[in-house]
Amino acid sequence: MARKVLNRKQLREEAETAERAQKAKKTTSSKQQAAGKEAASKPKRKSRAKAVAEVRLKAFWVVFNQSLKRVALFEYAQRAQAEKKAEELTQSSKSPHFVQLVKEVIQEQ
């Protein structure tokens, strides 16, 4: 039996037109959906960030013993007195004492 000869150019044109029609449907439907979503969606609310309280710190020289307990507290400008006190305490007791800078929060009234 003889076969029917197919016109490939004509078949290709039909397939391309069908693809274009499907793409056109998808773009129009997606545009409509996007327009519907934009109208339906609520505007986003701005987050309410807590106001950060300004914390002020003050520096002190603190004399500590070997078990990290505060022995004496000196103003920042009195470093020499703090080191002298640490030396005296080290000489008088068996445990060593040292000076360290500590920053503490200032309580505002």
C-alpha cells in the first residue's frame, strides 16, 4: 500500500499557530490574575520598631582579688591610686590582687 505524502511546511505552520494561541491565552490570564492579586492584597504594614533607649556608660578602675570579687572602686582618673591599693593588698595578703577597667551604666534621674 502506498503511503500518503505529508506536507511538512503546512504541519509546521499549524503547530506554530497553536503555540502562539496558547501563549496568548496564558499571558492574558496571568495579567488578569496579577491585576486581581494587586487589587486584593492589602498594603503591607510598617513594623513598629521599639525605640532604643540610649545607654550611657562610665568607666571605673576596680581592684579585684583572686576570686574575682571587687575589693575597691576608683574613678577613671585615679588609676595610680587603684594600682597602689592592689599592690598593698597583694603584699598584705597571700592572694594576688589586680586592677581592671569596668564600665557601668549611669542611672539617670
